[in-house]
Amino acid sequence: MTDSNDLHESIGVDGEHLSPLFSSEIKNFIIDIDGTITEDVPNEEPERMVTCVPFPDALKTINKWYDEGHIITFLTARTTAHYQVTIDWLNKHGFKYHGLMVGKPRGGNYHFIDNHIIKATRYLGKFTELTEKNVTIEVFED
């Protein structure tokens, strides 16, 4: 299992210490839940969070990534009130993961800004192997 011991020291161009990084072989997957690994369940219908079922290809693919040593963290717009039901649901269905973060802003149209490289993949109905594709992105001016 991959953990924080797999982080490597990172040094900036001026010799300063930076946040540690995983090796390039390890992907740090941050995965949504509702509408991505199971049906789209709104926070206003928490009773469905117990009864929804995972998409089989999502469960298989995510557990494969975990077994390959990648980091799996779920990031959801579910609230802290839904934290335990979400943990119970993930465990009941056999998802392998390292962490769960709740409170993602609702509404979509996300634009992440970070000092590390972020690769985004929009879920369109099926988990498969990832492939590379050239796309246009927005970046900060030099």
C-alpha cells in the first residue's frame, strides 16, 4: 500500500525545500462519488446514499488502481453529516481507498488552482483505462 513514506523530497530552483512529491509512477487519484462511482444522489435525499449501488466498472477500476499502488481519495459534495454513511457505504461495497474528503463545493464548473500539476478527467459514464489526449487548457499568463 502506498502511504506518506513514499513521498520524496522536492527542491526548488533556488535550493529551497518544497512540498514533497510522489514518484511519477504513482498517481494521486481524487474521485467524486455521486454521479461518478454510483448514481447521482443529491444531499437532499440522504436515504438514497444507503441504498445506491456502485457502478461495477468503477469499483473494479478503482480497486485495481489501489492495488497498483496509486493513492485513492474520494472528494464529495456530501456534507459532514453524511460522512459516516459514506464511509459505511464505501466499505460495504468493498472500495479500497486512502481517504475521504467531504464538503466539495456544489454546482460543477470546477476550476482547480494548485501549485502542483492537476490532471482532470471528466467522467462520461464508464471507467476504463486512461489514455492521453491533447486538449486546450486555461493557464496563468507568464
